[in-house]
Amino acid sequence: MNLYSKAVKLALECKDIDLAQEYANKPSEHKIKKKLWIKIAKYLFNYQNPQTADAKLYGYVPSTTGAKKEVNVEEALKIINRCNVLKV
């Protein structure tokens, strides 16, 4: 799992969600896939920039500093629904 995890992490650091999804789907073991998709979901809900997103539905999540930040929930849910590992 370590190489898949690193690949997903690097793809997310480069803001390449499609590449992260591709690597998250590669492992044959269900538990590993689930961990990788959870990593992608956390990224989407914590770091997505709502100004660049097309959808108009946003939610607010607390950040580590205590301030609320805007997250494009609709777009994040569309991406998560593409996997067959996580249930929403």
C-alpha cells in the first residue's frame, strides 16, 4: 500500500484529482482502496478552492485554526460517488 499511498499523496499535492483517483483504484485489496479514497475525500473537503469550482452548493467546515472555510460539497460528492468503496 505504501507506494499507492505515496502516489495518491503526490497527485493530491499537485492538485491532480483524476490521477489520485486512478491510483486509488489500482490496489486489489478493498481495505487499501478504502483508505486511499478516504485520503482523497479528506483532501476534497479540506483543501478544495470553491472559487474555482463550477457548482454552487457550498458548505462550511471548521479549519484547524477554528475559522470556518467554504467547501464545494456538491463537487466533492460527485467525485466520491465515482468510487465503489465509500458510501455517501
